Amino acid sequence: MYHNRLAMVITADFIGTDEGAAVSAAPLTLCADYSGAARGTNSRVDFARRKEQILATLDRSPKGSLDAPILDFLGWLNAQPNLVTTSSCSGRIAVFLGNADPSCAKGGKWLVSSHGPIDDSAIAWKSVVTGVEPCDKDSEALQGTLATFMMEPFLLHAECADAATAQCVLEMARETGFRESGLSLGRRRIMVQLRTNAARLEVPLAADGKMLVALPYFEFLVKTANERMADNVRRIARLWGRLREALAPAMGAAPLQGLPWILSCPSSLARAVKLALEDLGLMDDERKLAQLPPSNGQPPRMGIPITEAAADYFEDLEVSTEAREEALVAANGAHASVDQAHDAMGTEAKTKKRPPTTACDLPELWRTSGGPGGSLSLLRSDDLPRKQRPPQRGGGAGGTGVVGAVHGEAKSKEKDAIVNALEQVYASVNGTGCPLPDFISEARSMGSVQWREDVALLPRGGLSGDNWESLEAETGGRLWETLRGAIGARLLVRQQEILVDSGVRAGAVQILAGTGDGWVVVPGPRGVRYTFDVTKCMFSEGNAAEKVRVSEWNVCGETILDMYTGIGFWSLPLLAAGAGHVFSCEWNPDALEGFRRGLKLLSEDLAGRCTVLAGDNRRAEVTAASAGRCDRVLLGLIPFSRDGFPNAVAALRDCGGTLHVHWNAPSEEEASVAAAVAQELQAMFCAQRGEGWTCAVTHVQRIKWYAPRVRHLRIDIRCSPQAA
């Protein structure tokens, strides 16, 4: 797995310098005779003993706990047999007040410290000013002090059981951008230090108790640090992903590596378990649920496709062996585990005719019935059928690249095609400032290329920066055109930040190479086709599962108001699902043009059931068209859709209906946020339509992560008058 290694031999204690010159020059090759036998005392027994001691007192920092953003990552690392972490920092934005003399490092205090982005720069500024500007009695004490604003990236120290593991970890760190990482080979211990200075900030704010900067500059520093913290989070995620791939064979999983995960369960539990997995976002949407081959005369079992994250989720849950054995013994047979599972999830009735319609308590079910021999079990297998979906891409005319599905092996081939094209381009250039291995490393660690029909989208920040611009200039503008041809795209673009401040959440891309306009057609659920200009409209792949869920609603004959239509994410599949009429509101002219084109791709009958209301959905015309006529209203705007509440309230029939409210909420506050939204709507119903209306949350659907620890939710709220 580890190839292209030649450049440095380490024979004695070595620690990478802050500049990282010794390490970042090339991948490492360790001396062949540097083994456990040669080192003598550094045996696996000694390492296991030290690991046990380290884990017993894992965090000795003043804070007294591990940093929350990397808690899962550290847990996974320390579960590896040949690794143990000794110290770490997830990254920090801070202001430290200390001695201005760097030789006197003792004392000082943190005025601001956050392991995530700083949400309110004004509050942080107040903390700095309060801590720096002295009272009369403190003026002398602050002489000789310096307040420094810092953005400190991720840092990790770990001990490895052997040189091969250390070399592997170091190579993965360098490939994912931690170029100042280093390695220390001692007589007893092998240590790796993972770090990068690329995102580091260190700026003086105050000296001797006097501020040197004003609030606007501080706000600029906070904004810059927040951006670098977001990049820091992405870099850590890439590192974890590469380490998972690289260290998996050492865990004895090589024969099964690459096979997808399945959760096996009795048929009678399958629906309740599936609903719970969907709520947690752990279903693999690329495969279908199906019955597994019979085994030893046992009752039928279903295989539920789950993601890699789901397997980690179950492995982290505690399994109670005693509870499972009691359940199995109590009922004297295989059916006992099923009954016990039903008891665990709290179902009131167990009938064969009606499967469960609510999600089970998955953690409790796994605790009592999970693992080998239980009702629920994990296995790796490719037995489940894959969903047949139309391709969302095609090879460009004359393209020589990869054509077809963009999953699994094809994604790897895409990266190979990009790397091969890079090598060809680089070979034609003389004297470029950046070495080829650095370009290849960045291309390999870049996120997946996304496709919109025949347009290839590089991820935000992918293959960007001064080095890439210089290479493009040195090749006379051939770099991007060569990459475009290598992967068979008509257009090659790079995604930019979504223009959230534009009022229309327009898409933003940078066109790198190719010809023609940005109009594409991609397939959607129920055979609909979305059409849009990729240079002007956003298209979220994270909503794919939600589009399918919405398309499966029973809406036959219903009248629906879609208040934020866009290119028709919800309106088109609902029309195809049999809605009697859909009022579609949209004020972005580019999205509206895409929606109109999508309507024309439907049958004339379906398209005729839609009324397009162009412009602001708060207009009186929208109220006049939809008031009192709708069975349900979709409010699909995030981070929240409060502006649409008045017309949504007016739109429902006198007998009531359902509002589907999209909202962002902290992951630990989903239920309370949903309840608050329902309460706000109930007050508005009573104010607009008379007393007696009630609004109750019937379901909260997790759609995707919007930001760290913030979920994009769909809150379904049933609104009923008193008479109902």
C-alpha cells in the first residue's frame, strides 16, 4: 500500500523541525534493521503496558478533558492496536494575555478560548477589552504584558508500537496537508507529531494594558480565523478518512475491506428499525432492503443497508450480554429475541398484518438484542441489490475519461485520470516552483468530483491556490483543459461559496475549462427531470434522500402550496405523485426559468396542475390565490422559514392541514426547537384565524448536517381548528 518511498533514512532520534523541511521533502523510508528486536526494550508487551497507563490518565491539560470536536477521532485512534495518543488539540481560536518577554512563559490567562468558530465577535471583543484595560490598581501589573490573538490548528502526538505504523501515519498526515509533521525514533518509544502551520495566526492586540487595534480589525481577525477553523475541520476529516483506509488491514479486516455493511434483523422488526435508521441518517441510499438467504432453518431475516458511520455507531453502543441471554432463554427459541426486541422498543401490539409504523428505540434494542447471536447483527456483504438510478453524467464529446457511475471504483479512476493528466502537463513545464508530488497529493486528498449531467464540479477550494494558478500560467492555459478532457466533461468548474446574502441562495461556480452554457438536466424521483444552469443555481446532493421521501407521500388529489420552489425540488415530484394542484412560489428568475423548463418535461396533464406564482411569496397575490384552499404547505427555506408563516397559515383549509417547516437546529435541541416552532405557529393561527387552533408536531425528519452540530430538519406540524 505504501509506495513511492525513498528520500530519507532515519537511524537515530529525530524530531521534525517547525519548518518541516526534513520531513516534508519526501515520504520516509525507515532503516530495515530498525525493528522491535533491534530496539530491544520497545517490545509490544512494553507498548501495551504503556498504552494502558496513558489511557488511564489520557488528558492532563488544565481543561481536564479532551476537545469535543475530535473526541470520536481520538476514540477511534486509541482503539487501534498499534497506536495511542499522548496529547492533542482540535484547534483553537484564542486571545492570551501573558508576559511580553518570550523567555518568561509562566503565568498569564486566556481572555478568549474556543475550539470552534467564534459566533459573536462583539462579545469576544468585550472580553478582551475587559481583560486588558486596567483599573487604576491594576495598571502597574499590566506593564510588560502582551495580549495576542491566536488561531492554532490541529495538533496531535501519538506513540506507535512499530516503525511501520509510524511511517504509515506520517505519510497519511503529509498527504492530507499536515506538512510540518515529524517523527521521533528513540531507544524505547516511537512518536509521531501531526501538525501544520498553514492556518496559524498570531497577532498582538494590546501591550502594557493598552489596545493596539480597534473593533473593525478584531472583527476581521475573527472572520479570518473562523474561515481557517472551518478548513482545519475539513483537514482533520480528510486525515481520519485516509487513516481508516491505511490502517484497516492492520486490524485484520483485509478480506472484507470494501464490502458494504448490512444490519441483519428479524422481518417483523425491519420496518421499525429502518425508520429509526432513517431518523439517524444512517441508511445507505444506494442499496435496497431485502430478505437475506435462509440460515439453519431460522425465521426469515431482513438485510438493511447501512453506512460505514452506522457500523461505527453500533460499535460504540454498549451491548448488555446478560439482557440478551435472558431474552433468549426466557422464550426458549429464536422467536424469543423478536418478542424481547418488541418489548425493548415499547410497541403496544404485535400483529403480522400491520408492521410497526413508528421508529424503534434503536440504542435500547441494540443493548438488549444486538451483536453476535442477537436479534440485530452487523455483517459485511454485497448481497443486497443496488438501486437502479439514471446516471447524472455523461462523457463529453471527444472525452477520453471515465464514463458511467461515479461511485466506488469509478471515483478512484477519476482521481487516477486527474493524476495522469497532471503528470503529462507537469512534464511539459520547466522550472515550476512546486514539486509534482505536492500537486498529486493535493489531487488525491481532494473531495469527490460531483457531476451535473456532463458538467464536472470540483469541490470548494479543490486544486486552488497560487501553485495551481502558476502551473496554469506556465502551461499557457492548458492545465484545466487537459484535466477536463481526462475525465470526459463538457465543462469543468469549481464550486464556490453559496451566495447566501444574495437573497436567492444562488449557486456560484468558477468555470475553468470547456464550452457551452451551464444548462443541465438531471434525474429526480418518480421520473421527473430537474433542469437548471449550474453557474447560477444551486443543486444540493445532500437533499437526495429527502426528495425521494417527499415523492412517496400520499398526496393524491391534494392542493399544495410550495412557498420556496427553486428549480422544483418538491413541486415536480409532488405533481408526479398525483397532487391535484400545486401553487409554486419563486422569486429567483434563474431558478424560475429552470422550474418552467422542468415543468415542460412533464406530461401536459401534470404540468397543467401547477400554478406558478413568480415573485415574493409574501405578496397579497399569493394569499388571494391560495388562501383556504391547501391541504399542506411546504416551507423549504433554511436556516428558517419564518417569513413565510403568515401566508402558510392563511393557505390551509378551514378543516386544517399540515405544514412542513424546514429549520436549522442544534443537534441536542431538535425536539425543543420543533416544539417552539409549533407553539409560534399556533399563536399565529389563533391571531389570524380565530381562537381554538392547535398545532402539534407529528414528525421531525433529519435531512442533513448544515454545520458542525447543527442539523437541517423538516418539522411536520398538524394544524387543526377546535371543531376538528
